[in-house]
Amino acid sequence: MAAPSARHVLCEPGLPPRLVSRPIPADAELRAMSFPFRLDDFQRIALGALEARESVLVAAHTSAGKTAVALYAVALGLARGQRVVYTSPIKALSNQKYRELREAFGDNVGLMTGDVTLSPAADVLVMTTEILRNMLYRGSEVVREVAWVVFDEVHYMRDKSRGVVWEETIVLLPPNARFVFLSATIPNADEFASWVAAVHEQPCHVVSTEARPTPLHHYVHPAGSDGLYLVSSPGRPFDRANLARALASARTARARGGGGGGGGIGSAPAMARVVHALRAGRLLPAIVFSFARKQCESLAAQAIGGGALGAALGVDDGESADAEAARVAAVRAVFGAAVAQLSHEDQALPAVRRLLPLLVRGVGLHHSGLLPILKEVVELLFQEGHIRLLFATETFAMGVNMPARTVVFSTLRKWDGESHRLASAGEYTQMAGRAGRRGLDAEGHVVLMLDDEGGGGGSGSGSDGAADDAVEAAELERLVRGAAEPLASSFKLRYNSVLKLHAMESADPYRMVASSFFAFQREAELRAARGGGGGLDGGDGARAAARLPPPPTPLHALRYLTPGRLVRVRCGLHDWGWGAVVGVNHAPGAPPVPRGGNPPHGASAEQWHVDVLLPLVALEPADAREGAAAGAAAVVTAAAVADGGEFRRTSEDDEPPTDPRTRPAAAEDAPTDPRRAAARGAERPPAAADAHCVYAQPPAPPTPLAFVPPPPLGADEPPAPLLLATLAAVLPTNTRARAVVVRTQLCSIARLSAIRLHLPPDLRSAKHRAFALEGLRQLHARFPDLDVTVVDVVARAHLDDGGADGADGEGGADDGARAAAAGFGAAATAPPRAPGAAHKRKGEGAADGGGEARAEPDAAACKRRCRQLCSGFVEEMRSMRLVLRRLGHVDGAGIVTRKGRVAMEIDAGDELLMAELLFDGTFAALAPAAAAALASCFIASEMERPTAAAGAAVAAGLADELARAHAALGAAAVRVAAALADARLGAPDGGAAYLAQFSPHLMPLVHAWASGADFAAVCRLDEGLFEGTIVRVLKRLGELLTELIGAAKVMGNDALAATLEKAQDATHRDIAFSASLYTLEGVA
Amino acid sequence: MLWVRPPATPAPPHAGARATWVTPGEELCEEVGFLRGHGTYVKDGMLVAAVAGVVERVNKLVSVRPYNARYGGEVGDVVVCRVVDVGAKRWKVDVNARQKGVLLLSSINLPGGEQRRRTAEDQLNMRQFYVEHDVLSAEVQTFFADGAMSLHTRSLKYGKLGCGTLVTVAPSLVRRAKQHFHTFDFGVATIFGMNGFIWVGIATALSPKADAMDVGSTRDGGIGEEAQESDASFHVRERTCRVCNAIVLLDRFFMPVAAAPVHALYEKSIEAGMSPWDMLLPENAILLADGLRASGVLGVRVADE
């Protein structure tokens, strides 16, 4: 049965994505792991793909149950003794996942984040994506052994500053790794999967569902209005009338109250009304999201105060005194156990002491400014159900499932560092997804509090109310309907990566750019702009969903399908193995295949059929049933060959040729409807009666749309069905294998080998076929993995298109394509040798003319591709090289120098400036604490940046040593900025803008901490910073210092390394580095 | 025949006219304001050379690159090494360094691209991969705390070497290049190991199999193994010898060992009508070396674009 609630698309290298309606047997046995609950459709499909050892992208809402898929991948890896890597975008999430996986799989789980490393030799490793990236560059053994890589929250790839890490990681992973991508719903999931398929030459499934396990009701509460107005509920359109009523009610209230009305954004009185309503409607527990940490704090304080909000929350009505006492005791116990690991001084911190009264009253607080340990306490208590009302910022929306019955948005506007903007639909969906506890609540509730100025933002309160309402309604509707945002690449070049790729033998920054998702998306756009390359249109709506036309079409393979070419036939999940092309036929109307040219525009892949000689084994009916029962991939009803007018018989000699007119009845009513044909072929296990049934069509597909039966070649010439047997694909070495010529469609040619087999001229004779089979057998013995010699049709096709269209005016493109294909062409056009050595390997052919010659045009091809697709990056790369050369990271010959190697070590801060400071001896001249303080300038830009004036004030007040250090930094920054400006990469302002990134405002604080001050004293130094922010600064600093120590060792200066190690020891202590509760045993 | 390395001022191999040669104990500069790098130590407030070699300065960092020393190694270097011991989960290899290098079982590619599963048996099968005296190409992955080098075969380019000759030169002579795997157009391939071990073999045996971004690729293990004795015709062997002797000659005359000078010597020796075994006769060697110096090949590095 096609799963109604889930969409399943298969992306294969070089082929357009296509919808798969029946991917796996519905009752496929899941051996690796069983789940205590009934799996949803999308989960079953995804697990089926995993069972087939294929990559999968799961796009679903937060609480839909994506984790089950990840868990299954982990179980699969463990069952086979292979390694699994689980990456998550943030450390806090890694800690949660570590705990979750440990609960599921026991001790064989390790954790690696920037802060902490636990059992790194375990088979399952949870890590941040950055760690995995660094492992890949280093060539770690983990990478060598990894079978599955799970990317959690992969939509994080949009992130402007860190998104590039995902792209680099995915590109760098070894080809035999398989991926599980977990993502929020994204409209262009197919595109992403196609990219993965293209980069790794492996199929990638997309399983997506829009369904929510608990449907959502959306209410609005405009400030001042008298209640919650339902605007959207499952299965009903957005209720504009009710929204209008709500807004009108608010306006009257405002008019009555005059002026300010309900107060500020998400103000306490308005919040009190909402909480009152929630409590009355039994809609607690609730999460109140606001985008400002200060607001969270103040609301939480009021919720336990005596004001309106406190009164509204009151006490839990349904709770007896005993239950309350038990709850309070439990809260105190958890809190006490967590805080016990802090030192006495830290336990007395105001931030710590402030929290307990809240928690006891069932009020929680969760934002990034909170101490990490307190955040975790709140999370644990929330999961235990001890918190009725949680005030949180966006950060709470990420990570493991922590749902509430209701989610309240205290405002919809968000300060994104530049301006107040409306929350995006993606952010809204993620946060709203916290509403509704699976299993506990039948449905979730979302309340939108609209402030005076309207949720829609721009409209002022004084302007025409009705017009505002209209704007607002449209905006709200967009949010509530939750149109997902597409995943766009945020690829960028960083000096660190460029240097690393430069230093590596056989790597090249241009390759990275050419393989990036950015290039892939750009290419698709170009294609779209050109009006598409014609070709395969599945007509199944799958393509319509993705905004892009297919990447190269199967038509590009045509020119390579010369007789004897080894190809891998594959339809859906069913792999027919490698066979040799016998011939290509096209429908009468179709244009002929141009020799060595590009497929004609406007042609359709369906117009061509390929006859392939495959090693198959005829199954006894009993075998067939057995095979089907065992889920054998390739037990399908096979087909015969009819070659237009010219007749090539492929039946076994012991079988009489069947006269078309005496075709069995089963074939007579061979359905023309592809779906029925498929159902016949794939769903019904071939029974004895069917064993002799014939379809003059390709191997019956498990995936109907992929495998539409070809139209009759000649209108009045009925296809001649011949061979009537149930066949299964086997290796040519199988003694029972027979060579059978099967007709298949162009789109089921999955791979092309550079190898060609010398085929006997007439395959009608069994002897000749046996001879061909022997050839296959020998090839198989010599190259067990024929994939080694795969022809990259995808890359070539890109080049071909560039050349053929001439749209980009690159005269050399076509020549380049020829050059790139030269190695291949040599093999293809070489005259067949004696039958015994009837194969010629691409590698050999190329080596005759010099091995380098082959790699050379390939690198050039990458560069050309870059130039075509992302000329911006090529320009930037050139400038970056100028900078690197000028600063001495790379020498005149492009070799990375020692300075460059030092810069390679630094990833957590600006590597160029850091290298200057290291080589200038600035760090070496400092005491450890001052060195730590100087390093803190490099992370200042990630944390909240004070105004320039405030920064200058701090700089003026710096102690002598720190002031000198910062001055040295300034001098070096001017030098680097000059190099950047000369290469047109920075503003020619004498380095002012560049220097501004390295604000000194954290220096006093870090210096105090590294000199041994306690945390409370450090917090007093800068009242404007939250405790959690300070901890984050210190943790980040710890990472940077670790990198600096490595850099000092590369420099060969032990004294410097010792200073930095001392600085790190001084920083790495107490509350700032207290272990995460998730990594401790026995807490909660 | 004994051949003495010419003691007279050799051409500085790595730098232009600015290169300063120092001997151990020679004072370089005051310590204040400078950073102590490799090959230096501090004595009485002065930075002093600890080895004989060329002074290098990057900003304030002063280091001395030794002209004749065992291989120090840097992460990411391509090296050629020889297995000396098969141990527990590791091979000990000779990398021409102060200590034996280590190649961990977990750091190699399994043949056929099989993905490693960590079982008890795979330790028992180690001899199926590499045994004593096998010559391998590998990359320096990291250093252990005791300074020993840990190697890995990052991709299918690396692995066992067969059908060729190993030539050893002073490590300081090997130029760091963009590509250390080099195939000459006359069918001879070389791996210029940064550790001074140079592998010279038949091109088919060395030509890399992968042209993709094989940064972490594990599709195939080993190289050159499938080259047969029969692939090496007399002419190929003769060319191999010529390349070997060109490298030996570069080492004797203390000239940089890289693809370009080797190629130039190869061409010149043919022009001069020398057979490979005549190249190292003193008079011929001097002729070739002088010719090479005059040709300017030594000063030119292959640009990367």
C-alpha cells in the first residue's frame, strides 16, 4: 500500500528524483531493533530504506518521531559491528542525545564536543558537526570505520555562519558511508537529496510527512481583548472572521482604556489574562516563548509574585496537598542533586538561588543566558512534568522532544541583531511544534499574543485599523499555515578550509566549491533559466514540487551505451547487477542518437530502450516463492527481447520459440496501466502459473512510475514476447547463471562502467551468449568492484551542456569536456582485443599516456565548473590566495608554509590575525591570564557586541598589560586589514571595521577569571552580561586555547605552548566547565 | 667506488640569496623580541643554533632548518616507509626518523574497500595486509606524546608499493610540493616521500586510481600490487634505473630532489648519450650536475596554476 501520509522520493545519481509509491514490503522485517509502538508510515518507509543500506532524508515536524529512524540506523550499525556517528548542531543537544542513546544502547556510546570527550573509542559517537569536520580533514580512524552518519536538524545548514560546516562535512565523508538526515519539513528536500546522491554517487531516499501526531489549534489574543479567539484548527481553513472579531475587540478595549491599552509587548497584564484563560480551559502545562531573555526573567518573576500574573497562575487546582508536597520534594531533590556538584561559592550565586523558588511553584525559566546546569535542571523537571508554566526563548524549541499542552507566543517579533522582524514560518513551526504531548494530549494548542502594534509588525497603532487588520491577517495566516522555507546553501570560503584543502595531497579548494550544495543549486537555477535540458519528466508531480528541473537526464548516458558497455541495471531498490549493453533502440519518432554528441533537445528518455545482457538464473517456482518470501531484491518477472523488426531470439534453446499469437492469456491482458503492471510484477509473488507469463516490457518494476512499460515500438507491430521465466539477478560467477538479454528503460541504467566487453556478433546462439557470460565472469574476477571504473556521466553531462548551449560564452568548455572524457574515450574507441582480453580498463588506457594527464583535466574540469556556476567564489578564492601569499601562509609555488600550517590549526577565531599574533610573539610575551584575555578578543564578535563607544571605554580602562596586548593586536590587525584591502576583500578604511570585530570588552572579565577570581566576582565585573553568556564565552575560549596550544606546537615553541597550557588550566575550572547533567549518571 | 660529497659551498637548496648558513653553537640574535623555533636554543640571552643548516625567519619566529638530519615530519606529509615489525594492532615502520613510525591497523584501508569492523580476527589477519620489508606509501597523521609518528593511508592512493626501486636521499633535500606522486611522461612514476625515501616504479603501478576528492575515501586498499613482473619491459626498467640514478646524483651533489630536476637530468643524460649505469661516473656526474645548475631548473618551482 502506498503510504497516504508520507511522501517517498528516491534520488539517484544522475537521475531526476522520482516518487516511489511502494518502496518496501509493508511488513518488512526490522531485525536490528523493535519499537514498543506502532510505526508511522513515514517511519516504516525510512526504516525500509535503511534496511536496504541506503541513505535517507527524513523531513517531518519536530514531534513526529524522526528519532526512531536515527535509532534504527544506530542499531543497524551496532548489529554489524560498525561505527555510527550522530551529529547535532549544538553542544547542548549533543549532551541530550548522548543520554538518549546511552539509555537505548548502553555503554557503547561516546560523546565528543568541544568541551567534553567521553569514551571516544565507542562504536556510537555523538558529536557536533564541527568535530566531525575536523576529523575528516585529519583523516581520523572513526571516519574510516563509519557506516552510518546521522545528521540531526540538518536544516541548520541555512545558518549563515556555520552552515558551511555541514556542506564541507557531507562532501568530505567517505563514499561508503550512508547517511540519515533528519530535518524539519523543507520544500526542496528532493533537491538536497539529489545533491547528496550526486556527490556520493549513491541513492538517497526522501521521506517526508506533513502530519502532526497531535494536531494544533491556533488562537489569537490581541492585547486588551477579552479572550482567546480560535483562528485555525485541524482540517479547517484559517478563520479570518474570528481574527477580525478578536482585533475589533482589542480595538474597542484600547479605545476604552485609551492610549497604551494592554501595556507593552507580552506585558504582564496581558499575560495574566492568557494564563488565566489557559488555566480555566485546563490547557496547562504551557511554554511561553518570547524572544527576549530579559522579558522571560521578568515574567517568571511576576508569575510567582503577588501581581496579576501570579494570581492568574495560582496553584494547581487538581493537586491535593499531599501531591503538592511530593512534587515540591521531588523538585528540591533534583535541584539539590544537580547543584551539589558546584562548589559552595557557586551554589550561593544569585542566579542559582533565584531559580529554586520558581521551580517550587511550578514555574520554569529557560534561555541562553541561564547557566547551562540550571537550564538542564529546568529541562529535566519539565520532562518529569513538574513545571506548569515555562518561560523560554527560542533555544528551547531545539532538541529532544519536550512538549507541553500549549505553546504561547508572547510576541511574534524578534530582534535578529539588525532589526525587529516577524518570526519566520520555519521558526514559528519549530516552536509551535512543542505543543501537544504525544500520548497525553489529543491535540495541541497555540496562542499568539498580538501586541498593540499588531503581530504583523509594521503597522502603527494610529493608522487605519481595518487596513492593518488585513495585513495582519495575511501575515498570521502565512505563519499558522506554516509554509516551510526552502533549504538554501550558505556556503562560503574560509581561510582555514582553503589552507587545509591546499595542504592536502589530492585535494583542491575548487573541488570543494564544485561539489558544494551551492554549486548544485546554482546549476539547477541555470538549467531552469535555460528552459531545462528537455528529457525525463516523470510527470508524477515529484518534479513539480521541487522548483528545479532534473540535473542531467538519462539521455546523457546515450552516447556511452555502445554495444558491450558494462552497465548496472537498477530499478528502485532492486539491483540487477552489472551487464553488457547489446543495443539501444528508439521509437520511430525519436531522433537518432548523435554519435558522441549531446542528446537532442526535447527528446524524452522513454523513447529509448536498452537491451542488456544480464547474468540471471531461472528460478524454479518453489525458489521464486522462497526468494520472494525472503525479500530477495530481484525476484521479478523478467522480460524478453524484441528488437523492432530485427529479431534477436533470447529464449533458451530448450524452449520452443513462442509464437506471438499463441501468447498466454496472462500476457494477453497485460495491463497498459503502469500501476497495474507493477502490482502484477512486484506485489504478487510469482506463482507457478505466472512463471511463464510474459510481458514484452522491462523487468517488472517495483516502482511503477520509474518503470513505465515502453510504448509499442511500432504502432501496428505488436511486441513479440518470448522468454517466459521467472528470473533473478545473480553474479556472473554463479554456476547456474545464464546470459539473458533483457530490455529495460534508459532510466534504469544506474551506472556506467568505463569497461566494455567484446560481444560476439550474434547473441541468438546459446554458445555465443555463454561466451559473453564468460567474459563477464572474468571481468568480475578481475575487478570485483566494477564501481572503480564508473564513468561520471553527471560531471560530463554538465560540461557537455555548457559547451553545447554556448550560453555562457566559455569557448573552451566543449574542449574541456572532450579532454575530461579523454581517458574514457580512449577506452571506448579502442578496437576490441582478442576475445580473451576483451576488456580495457580506463586506468590502463590513461596510464599509457601518462597518469597525471588524467587527473589533470579533471582538476581543470572542477575549476571550469566553478567558473561557470559560482564565479563569485572563484574571484574570492583568487583574492584569498593573494592574501595568503602576502601574509606568508602560502609560498610562491602554492605550497603551504609553516605559518599556513599554524593558521590551519585555528578554527574558533580569525586564523589570519591569530597567526600574526603568534608569530609576532605577542602571546609569548604575556602572562597566562593575559594571554587568555587577549584570546578572548577573538570570540567577542560571536557574543553580544557592545556599541563601539562602550568598547572604546573598556579599552581605555584596561590594565597596562592588557592595553599593551590589545594595542599589539590592533597593529597586527592593521597589517592584515591592509592585505585584505589590497585583495579587495575588506573595506579600505585602514582596518577600522576589521579591528572592530576584536572588541576588548571581554578582556577584563576573562583576565579576572583566568587569574583565579570566583564566578560571582567575575559576574559583577560586567552586570550587563548574563551568567550563561559568560559561561559560553569561557567555554568557547577553552576551545580556542586548545587550538592555540596545537598551533604553538607546530611553531616549535615550547615556552609558548606552556604559557597557553597554563592559561587553559586556569580557565578550565569550576562552574564554567561543570559537567552536563546529561553526561552524569544518577542525576534525576 | 667512493664518492665524496663536495664540501665546497653547496648551493642553498631552499632559498634564494637571503639564506644564511649557520653551524651549531653559532649565535643568531638576541632572545628578546624573537621567538625560539625548531633547531635553536637560548644561551646567555642569545638565540643559538642547535643544528647546522639554514636560518628561517617568519615574523619574529627564528628557526634553523637542518641540512642533514633525520626526518622530523609534519602532519600531512607524504612519506614512503618500510615495515620492520608486525605488532599488536600496529605495524612498526622505518620512516627515516629518530623513532620508528607507527601504522595502526585502524589507519589503513582494507583491500576491496571493505569497511572495517572491529573484531578480534582482524588483528590475526594483519599479515595478510603488510609484512616485514614491505614498502608502503602513507601520510603522517599525527604524533604520539613520545614524538613517534603515526601514519595513515588516507585514501586509495596510499598503500603497498610493488614493482619498483627505493632510493634514499637526505630528507632536507626533498622539496615540499603540491603533488608528491608524480608520473613522468616516459612511463615512470615516483613518490617523493618527504622523509627522503623516494619510490621509483612503473607508471601503471603508481598511477592513482581515484580522481575524485579522495580525502577520506576508503574504496580500495593498496596500489601497485597488481602490476606484474611482465609489465616491466627492458625499456621500462632502463628508464626506471635512469630516474633512480638521477635522484642519487641529486643527493650526491646536494641539490633539491623534485620532479623538475629529475626530469631535466633524465633528458640531459639521454642527450649526452649516457647509459643509466654511466650517469654516476664522476666525470659524467659532474657534467650533468653543472649542466643542471646552469639550466636554471633548480631555481624554478612548478607554479600551482
